[in-house]
Amino acid sequence: MTDNPRPVGRHYPKHAVLLIFVFCILAEVAPAQQPGRVTSKRLRVLTEARQVRKLSSEEATLGFPIQLRTPEDSVLIQQPPWWILDRAHALLGLAGLVTLAVLLWVVMLRRRVQNRTEMIRAMLESTGDGVLVVDERGKITAFNEKFKEIWRIPESILASGDEYKVVSSVSSQLRDPESFRLRVAELHAHPTGPSDDVMELKDGRILEGHSYPQRVRGKKVGRAWGFRDVTERARAEEARSKLAAIVESSDDAIISRTLEGTITSWNKGAEVIFGYRADEVMGKHVSMLAASDHVDELAAILDRVRQGEKITHFETVRVRKDGRPIDVSLTISPIRNAAGDVVGATTIARDITERKQAEQALAQERDLLRNLMDNVPDCIYFKDRQGRFLRTSRAHAKVLGLGDPGQAVGKTDSDFYTTEQA
């Protein structure tokens, strides 16, 4: 008896054993017709090699086990290999699909990031403010062309990405550079809050600066700066402030009203002249100030203002809060909006009551003097420094041979007498 293993039972012919091993090799290397299906049938070793069961041609077979026995009655089982060619192809195809899907996802993600970046860049360039963005390490991460235009910073400094160099360039242009440096240092020391500053440059421009911390998921990642040239606005505000101070300190009443006559502004001079406080007249009609016999003139004045006409030195009568009438001289100008349309009127009213009273007193004195000069029997006359008659009495006019005393005005004695007589 030999030590080689032999099949249990009867002795099999050599060709039967050879057939069994060929089947094992084919199961390992031959592709199956329907990958993924494994037959449940097992090829058993029969008692007769000639009785080896044939597998149906319709069954998909990837492999089959072979059971052998050794002389020591040990069972040897040959199982078909799991890693066959079809399965390798399937796994490689699946890996390829997964790799393709990952590549497509990366491409889509990159395109989305690129679109978002381009959108943010377009927003930066479309804003009227100069924008600068720095990260936590003081590196410049973004800026727009408006920032370069406002601060006129060399391209080499911006290309360096160094915040310190940009701060140095900016501060060198300011009238008070030290304050700006201290402000930046304060923001570095307390980086969580915003900042709002007004900066005056050496060239006369005025800029507004605002900065806000940038956060991602609650974590601070940098700071964004915005700068705007407000020179024209600042000058306009300064002019308005000066004008408001002049209006408020004027002794004349300066009143604004709508085209419907509603009072919209009232200065201190108006309080003195008319006796009303601002809160007593704001929102009321201007007719409350007119004398009863002058109310009708208001509508005519407003019609002229609507046509854009300016009315100057219009003398009329108004009534104070205490009921006393006063003489006023009005200058009324139309108020226009940015489009040039008339939207209201401003009135400057000057109290001329004392002047009117003085004029009336002077007129009375003139009338008295005229009566005196016309009725006194004496010769009375007035001359200037050049000897010309300014006024003469009627009796003196008769002596000069004149029928009207006014004929002597501007003439001298030589016009009426000879040299010997004068």
C-alpha cells in the first residue's frame, strides 16, 4: 500500500481523475456565462468513475468542490477560488464608475467655487466703495480697483499682500497718520468689534472708513475694510451748517413753507418778530400771520412763486401773536428740488415798522414846513454849499419873479440878479 491519497471506494480509471482536475482548472480560469450566479449543485465523487454526474449545459457553473480521502481517512476538499476573472472585471468596472463619479463631483465642485468666486469679484468691482480684505495673519486676501483708485497705492505694495505695507502707505497720505496707526493697533488688540472713522487726507479729500470682522461658522477669520470718498458731501454738509448758523442768528424772520402755504421752518428771528415759538407755528398755514385786510394777497404771492418768480421788497402788514400789526418787507424765493422743480418757498421778513413810523414823521414835518413856507410873509430860503437854492418860500419866489417856488431849486442868485445886484 502506498502513501499517496486515493479516492474512497473503488479504484477510478485514470481518465476519470483527469477529467475531474480539468473541471477544477476550468472553474478557476474559464469565464462564466452569467457572472454572479453560483450553482448549488455539487459534483460528488461516485463509487464508479464512469458514473461522474454531468452538469446541465443550462446551469452556470463557476466551480465545484472535489472531495477525496487519504489512506488515513482524512478528507481533502478542493473549493473553487473566489477571485475569478469575471469578478475581477466587475470590481474593476465598479471602481472605474466610482472614480468617474468622484472626478465629476470634483469638477462640479470646482466650477461652483469658481462661479462663486467670480460673483464675489464682480460684487467687489461693482461697489462704489474701496474694499480691502485681510486674514488673521495680516495677509491681503482681496481688494478691488476702487480701493487702488482712492488710496493710489503702488501695485508692488498690493502685490506683496502685506497689510503692514498698506497701512504705512495709507497713513503717509493722512493729515494725522499717528491716529490712524493707533486705530489699527486697537483693532488688532480688540478684533471682534466694527470701526467707523472719518479721515482727512493731505490733498484735501475726506474719506469715511468702516471695517467689520469676518466670521466663518462663528470663528473670526479676518477683517473687511470699506472706504468712501465723501469730500463733496462733507463740503455740502459744512455749507449747510454754516447756512443754518446764519439763518438761526439772523435778526430777520426766515420762514420756509410748502406751495400750499404750510410752514416747515421757523428761525429765532421769526420768534422775535412775530412772537410765536417754532412749535406753535410748525405745520400751520402762513395765513395766521397776515392781517385781515391782507389775506387775499397770499394766494397771489404763492401763484407767482409756483411760476418760479422771485419777489423782492414786498411791503405789507402782518400781525404778531399779541395782535399788534407790524409793517414788514418780504423777499420771497422759490425752493427747487434736485430736478429743478419748485417745491416750496422761503420768506425773509424784515420788521420795518420803525422805518415806516420815521417816514411818516418826516412826511408830516415836510408838510408842516411846506405850509410854513407857503404862508409866511417873509422871504425864507435854503441853499447848499455851492449857493444853489434848495427850497424857498412863496414870498421869496415872488421877489425873484417866479410863480412857483420850485422853479428856484438848483439855481443861484446870479440867475436872477446882475453881478452888481448880487
